[in-house]
Amino acid sequence: MDELRGDTFAEGSSKLDINTQEHQPPRPTSPTLEHNFLESPTDPYPSGIAAQLRRFCSYSRTMQVSHMMARYAVLVKEDPHMYRAAESLLSTLSYLATNRVPIEIIELLYMSSNLLRYVNDRILSGKGSSLDRDELEADRDRLEQMLQVLQCVEVFVELSARRLGGSPLKWLVVAALAAVKISIRLCLIYQHNRILIGSFGMNDAPKGWVGPRSGIFFKQSHPNSNIPYHIPNKDLVLAELCYTLRPIIHLTALGLFKSKSWIPFTLALGLDVFSLKSLQKIEHPTDRQTNELSRRKLALLLYLFRSPFYNQITEHRLTPFLDYVSRIPIVGLFTDGITDYLPDWQKIYSYVWGS
């Protein structure tokens, strides 16, 4: 009798469970967009309190950063002189700290100055928004931004890698940075018909004037600044390719023949001279291209400080000259700093061989 009652009770329970399951709303098999957002694998119900809290915190952080950047842009436009002074202060501190703090701290100050100047230049030049540009122009602008930011941070990244992992990690990071910069430049050459791609600090500083009463910065459009780029011919593209690929060619030759060999030095110098000679034939260059061409000509002076030319020729003539000049009052304060900093500077690949 008890067994019969047990069976009857079990049957009733199973029927009750079936009826309950029939009346329960089915759980969605494919999660909605709301459930997908910040979904955690340990949270069986992504729309629960924990997920909503994570979603709110992420949204709040995004809004705070956006609000801070918008507020900073307004402040820069209202008083550009103050922020230019902040850039100069960081740059001056990096020079004054020479031989007093580790070189990584010096380069951190200098990198901060460059990044601050880069951000302020973009705000003042009105390049922060891409709403009024087509997709191709916005893509080109993003590539140029990436290249300029890499040029700002590459020295500090190289020094940090040397500090953390020694020479092997340093050369690995240098090669990786060179490969990324070459990839960006190749995209600008072949997808956007760009040649004479500039370096940070030469081409993007906005021109204009500040109102004497309002203090507001007004942009000045140059009559030659908006001339569209023409599709370069094959000779100009080849010249720009020689300049673009020179860092990786030099690094490869450096790995094969070592730094005391003249082969890497001669290869790099030949590529730069050929590139400059060919690019001088460009017709109707823009102001931006003219500035970049002048910068590359001036950069040829760096070959005086590149190994093995520096170790075998320049150093033996420059050191006695600096020692003599250091005896002059006041002037010696500057030459002493140059004499102490020059050996460290000459070992930084991004400074001496950067492009």
C-alpha cells in the first residue's frame, strides 16, 4: 500500500513539474544585444545586477574621458599661450635634467612635451573631428596620427626596452617599431598617393593669430595649403620607397656585418642621397612637401654621428673642440652637458638612425 502511495505521489510530482515547465516562459536561445554587452561566462543571467553594474561603470568611464577631452579642447582654444608654455616647460625640464636623473626620465619628459604639443596642435588646427571628411581622408588622417605618435614615443620605448631586457630586447623593439612605421608609410604611398611623408613637429603646427582681447586662436589658411596631392610618377614613388625602406635595410645589414662595418653605413647613405636627388624633381611641391624635403637634407648631418663614421672620425675631432670651448665662461655650462650626454645620445638608435 505504501509503495502504491509512493508511486502515485511520484507520478503527481512529475506531472506537476511538467505543467510548471510548460507555463514557464522559454529562455532565449540566442542572447540579445543587451545580454551580450559585458556578458560574463560565470553569470548565468547576463542582464542581472552584476552585469548592469559593470555596464554602468564602463559607460561612466567612457563618458568621463569624453567629457574631460572635450573640456580640455575648450580650454586649449580659450588660452593657447598657457598650454604652449606647458609644452615649453616640459621640454626645458628635459634639458635641465641632463646628467642629474636617469636618461629614461629625461626622455619621458621630452616625450610628454611632444605628445602634449601634438594633441594641442590637432585641437588648434581643427583636426580632432572627422565628421566633415570622407572615409578616405579620415583613414589617411588616422594613419598619419599613428605615425606621428610612434615618432613621439619610439625613443622612450627603446630606452625602456634596453632597461628591462638589455640589448636583445632593445633591438627586437627597434625592429618592430621600424616594421610598423614602414607598413604605415607604405599604406600612405600606395593607398593615398603620398610622398615626402613628414615627421612629427614639421608639418602639423597650425598657423594663425590670437585675438588681443579675446585670446582666441584663429586659424590662418595658407593659399598653398589646400592644393590636392597629385598622383606621383614611378620615379618619385621609387625615391620615397628608398627612404621608407632604408631603416629595415640598414638594420638587416647591421645584423649581418655588425656596427663597425662600413657596409650598413654606406647602404643607408646611398639610399638617402638617391631619394633626395630624385625627390627634388617634384613639380609644384606644397609647403608641407617643401618643409619635409628641407628636413631630410638637414638630417644628412646625422651621418657625422652615425657609426662607424662617428667612432673613427667625428669623435676624435669633436671631443678636443668641446674641451677647448668648455674653458670659456658660461659657454662651458652648455658644452659640459653636451660632452656628457653625447655618448648616451649616440647609442640611441631612434635618435641617430630614426626616420
